[in-house]
Amino acid sequence: MAEQDLNNRSNTIPIIGSEFVRPQPSDLTIIGDTVKDTTGSKVFKVKTPLFGLHNKRILLDPNDSPIVTMKMKVTSKHDRWQVYRGGNLDDKIFTVKRSSSVQLKTRVEVFLKHNQTKEASCDFTIKGRFMKRACTIYVGDSTKVHEGDEKLVATVYPNVDCAFIVTLIFIFDLINMAGTGV
């Protein structure tokens, strides 16, 4: 993916959908499996299906309609998660995986649909420390898109897909929990 100039406010990064891209910064608070905006309104919720293996999560909108389904690939040594549009597994959007199986500081790579066959270079990178509950999301390997802090308040920059960022934060947390044996 060509590196994007995030300072140019006319650029948008709609990965999941343009309806989740806002022209202004968005402060989102993540409490458990619920994401709220600054007014306290529910923006997203992550649901774990009651039946079956617990290797699947569904990101829901405020009306409980599925936005994306996150599914862990059980046989992966790099904690690979595949993300699909909606509530089924038909339309893969992107894949997230740990960059190596042994890490002190978690580094996760994101490969969009067009880049999943070779996975030579990632489209986004997430770096962080589980104990600090902090992560930073980059375009490729350099430009910062999002930075979270220990309060689990995420500021999503203007013109960036909020649903994409929230999905990445939840997967990053799940990968960290898997790496610590939680």
C-alpha cells in the first residue's frame, strides 16, 4: 500500500465503510466490550457468540447489526485473525497477525484484502505493550494513524475509519491475552 499523507484532511481511509469515517477527530472510550463516544452514546459493541468455539467476535453497530466478524485461525502460530464484512464469512476485508511468534513488545501486522496472497509488506502495523494497555497504529511501518493510552480512550484522527480502528484494538487485545496465557 502506498504511504498516505494523513495530514492532508481530504484523504480518507475507509477500510470497513465510508459511513464510519468522520471529518473530525473522534474520542472513543472502550469499556469491556462496549465502545462509547464523548456523549456516552454506544457507538459499537463486540459480541462473542454463545455457542461454538470462542474464536469468533462480531462488531455490532448501536442497533446490534453486524458490521464485521473477526475469526481467529485456530491452527496459526502467529495468532492470525481474519475479518469479514457483516455477520458471515463470505467477504474477507483484511487479516491481522502477530509479526513473529515470540515477542517482548507486541507487533501486529494488518494485510488488506488485495495484499493477502504474498504478505510481503503489511498495509498497517500495530505496536504496543499489553501491561500498559497502549498501542499505536501506523500506515505501513511509519505514519501514525491512532494512538491509544492506558485509559482505553482512543482518539481516531479525522477521515479514518472508526470501525476499522476499533476492530484492530479489540484484535490487538485478544492477541495480547493469547500471548500472556489469559
